[in-house]
Amino acid sequence: MDRKIRNDHLPSRRRFLWAGITGLAGLSGLQAAHPGSKFGILDKPAPELTVSYWIDRDGQPTTFALASARGKWVFLKCFQNWCPGCHSHGFPTLKKVADALADNQRVVIAGIQTVFEGFASNTQHAVRALQLRYELPIIMGHDPGDPKGEHRPSTMRTYRTGGTPWMILIDPQGFVVFNDFYANPDRLIAFLAQETA
């Protein structure tokens, strides 16, 4: 029996994890933090975001809530303006995924600047500048920590992100199925295209 067909009865988050671990469906190399890791909340319900600053694809103020995306796949990319890894692979991955899935009504893509250091550089203004620089047709947010108190912003705390860039994939049932520093964009695109076909 074909191994791809054999796992079709599994819930989407289990199918994703199984494919990622075994390399099926072209997902080998799509890394994900393992259950029990100190980072990420793999296979857990995705907490609602408490980000108060959002801009739409045109840079206009907007709002965003995961509750409004229930029933869809949600890809979140956490970044900081001054993060070298964000510029070397995080934003190129985000751009490739956003462009490939721009017309897919069953996928929501958002970027969140999760500021835990470099507060003078990682500003709200930088969010729009990055959106323009990378020509990102997505909603983007700014989630600052408190430089005088808890440096880690709410998204970092609730999703237990390990820094930036950090990528999170949430399935249509609202469970986190991927969370790590790196995702292979081609394999991620292929997976989401298959799941939403």
C-alpha cells in the first residue's frame, strides 16, 4: 500500500508531523522542535495573539485574531528588524511562501516583529519598512517586550519561541504543527498546497 495514502486518515497535525519526521510528501528537512523541547508548543492549541499593532498589506492599521482564521492554515513568521538570520533566510522564506500562496483562501500568512532586544532598532516603523523592502503582501504586527521589565513579548512567552527568526504553522483545527527557526519553503509550500487542494 502507498505510504502516503496509508496516513490520510490521520488528523492534519499528525500527518504533518509524521511526514516531517519520516520525510514523506517531500517534507524531509522541514525541521520542527520536538515535543518536550524547551522551545515551541508543538501539538498544542495555538493561544490567541495579544498583539495590539497590525498593518495590512498596504501598511494601513488593521486588526488580526487567530479566531478569525479558524478553519484555515495559519503561517506565522516572528522576526526582528536587526536579526541577521531573519534577513538571510527568514524573510526570503516568508516572501516565497507568501507569493506562492497569495491566492489560496485556505491559508493565512502573517509576520510579527517579536522584540526582546534592540528596542531602538526593532520599532513599529521598521515593520512597514520591512514589508516594503521584501514586498510582502501580508498582514504584519509589532509585539514589543518591555525594555525595563519582561523583555520577551507576549508572542514569545505564549508560543515559547526560541528567538528570531521563528516560524509557526497552525492547522485548521487550531493546533501548532510546526515551530522552529527554519522551514524549507518549497516543502512547506508543497505541503500546504496539498492540504488545501
